[in-house]
Amino acid sequence: MPMFQFRSRVHVPAEELFAWHARRGAVERLLPPWLRARVIDRRGEIQDGGRVTLEIPWGRKPEPWVLVYTDFEKGRRFSQVLVNGPLELWAHTHLFIPRGPNACDVEDRVEYRLRGFASKLYQKRFHQRLHDVFQHRHRVLKDDLSRCRVHRRYGPQRVAISGASGVVGQALHHFLAAGGHRVEPLVRRKPRTPYEIQWNPARGELDTDALEGLDAVIHLSGARVSDSRWTPERKKEIFESRVNSTHLLCEALAAAEKRPRVLIAASAMGYYGNRGNELLVEESSGGEGFLAEVCRAWETATQPARVAGTRVVNLRLGLVLSGAGGSLPQIAAPFRMGLGGKLGNGTQYLSWIALEDVIGAIHHLLFTEGIDGPINTVAPESVTNAEFTQVLGRVMRRPTFMSVPAIVLKTLFGEMGQGLFLDSMRLSSTRLEQSGFRFLSADLEETLRRELGL
């Protein structure tokens, strides 16, 4: 019977490491983005023989992986055994081995048996993929624990998140929950748990009582700008989904008796407009165009919370790179077919940031009292579209000789073609770095390989 093992040293006590694994959010944090897996059901806790059901792409007709927790020994070990799924056997044991008062080894042991007549043919490939998965898991585990320990003196926080179903919101929710914080998503449907806060920005509805006593609010809500052509109706939806929701939330926070100490609200690099190769800092003037107009109004809508005494940080986000969703899978799709290439003349600058660094930056800003107002949330080195194209092609081992003329993009997508594909924005991350933030993914090629699993 095949056995896979992976072990590494973590510089935290075994009990702390075990506690991290036992919290909600830990399973999701350890799923590699390129696996495109997700938790679809969870019942009970690991100490109670609970179970978790995963959806993992596997074959033509994927079936859920139903895993039951067994062999529980607090602070030392637990196992997950597959009771329904595409494998004949899967028994994953987590071991936490103390190595002094402030370190331990974490070891994963997996016994497995593939199903079907071709199982031997896939054995080597499956074993290698397991290595990729657990290498990712251990890296994320160490990074998350390291970031959490920097600010642990503040203790558990009560944090509300809007836009918690998006790529950034989901990852942030799981990161904070696994770190021991109480996360309360804002939802438009009827709440299913005591932790959810109901609101409907389109109708101006918000459960204001639930906002009392929050330590922090992270506002990420807004319609995606790249989903469809910018008709007048779509532009109105994009604008209102950001500005109206922000105004509703900030008016409610300002009226609360026990206001949060910090509001972190999303904005975007579109604030600066098309600026060529100019290096843009937070004090740079705003630009022109639809996205710049949206971002200015978006940031202005946070003013009621700031006037009321809450520290407000406006995240001017670059292109967020994640293999789990968002723009990167869409960008990579034509490259996978050998149709990748530069857009326009390729000289326009693109400011990007890895999803893990967005999460890390938000966590850092929650506790960094000296940061207020706009902050460029981008990697240290912007690249041109031509450079991005070359790097992605190299990572995916695909040619990049194709190109799309600017006139074609403008004809196909209209104003959106200019704003999303041809405008040049080269943002500086100096203010974020000088505040003490440490990037984990400052290299574009390394980031793309990790997010795409290549």
C-alpha cells in the first residue's frame, strides 16, 4: 500500500500549531489555489469525530471527498479518513512532535490506494502531485503562523468583512478565522449562523445593531469591473455597488455607540488613470476616466467613518494574482491554448500583487496605527504588459508571439478595453514597505508558478 510522508520544522509550540489546525478556516487555507478545491460542507469539530466534505476536480465526473476525523489526541495528532470519494483508500494522519518549548515538527502521513485498472500508471504522477500539495501546505502554514505571531499581543479581534464571497474576501476570512479571530461576514441573504450580518446595499438596508462593538471592518464589496462591457447600465451598477455600499456602511459605523477602531476599505489603482511610466505614490493626483471617477467617489464615501474617529485605510489595489479565481485564470486561458501575447504595444505598466500579500497587507494594516488614508497595495516591482506576457508564457511553456492591436481591444470592449487593458499604472509600494510590511511574493515568475501550480 503506498505511503506518502512530508515533515518540516515550525517555530511555534506543538499546542499552538495544533490549535491552528483545529480552527475553522484551516482546511481552506491549506488547499492549493491551483487545485481549485473548496469545502462544500462541514459538520462537527475535529475532536468530536466531525466531517468535512471537499469538492476537488477529479476526472470527468468529480465526486465529493467526504473525510471523517478520527484518532484525536489534543496537541499531538488527528487523522482524516475518506469514507466516500474517488479513491479506494485515503487515511491522512497529522502529527505534531514537540522540539523544545518553542518549536515542533509537523508531519503528514498519507496512506492511499487509487481506484481502477489504470491506477499503477498514475501512481508516480499522483505521488509527485502529493508532494506539490504538501509543500504548499507547509509553506502556507509557516507563513500564516509567522504573520499571526507578529501581532498576537492584540489578542483575538471581532472583524466584519463585506465582499466575503469574493476571492480576496474568502481567503482573508479563512486566514483570520484560523488565526483565532471572530469573523462576521456581511451577507445579502438571511443569516445562517450567529456570526453573519445581514445587509442589502441596493435597498439601503443594514443590521446596525450587529455592528456595535466591532474591533475592525474590512470592506471589499463591489461588482467586478471585467465581467461585461461597460454599457451605461453596467457603469451605473459598478459605481453604485461601490459608492452606495460604502456610504451606507460608513454612516452606520459613524452612528454606532462603540465604533470599530479601524476600517480598511478597498479602492483600486484605477484611481490614478492612464499615467505612462510615471511612478505613482499616494500623494500623486487622481487621473481621468471612468475608473478614476469611481475610485475617487469610493474613497470619499468613507469620510463619515473617518470624521467619527475611526482610522480609515483605503487600499489602492493592483491586479490581484490568484490561481483560485479572479483575473489570473482568465488571463491564463488563452496562453494555455498557445494564443497568449501582448496587448496593444505592450509598453503599458501593470501593478500587481499576489493574493497572499493582499491578505498579509490587510492583516498588517489592521494593527499598524500609523497608517491612515490611501495606501498603494501592490508588489514592489511593476511590469509592462510585454514583460508580464513573456513571464507568463515562460511559466506555462507556451509561445507568446500573438498580439492584440489596441484598435481591436477598443472595438471589442469599448471604454472597458482602454481602461482595463491599455491604461498604464506604475504604482510605488514604498509607503507600505516603510510601515514594516514584508512581502512574501515579490517576484512575478515565482508568484505565477505558485498560483498556477507549475
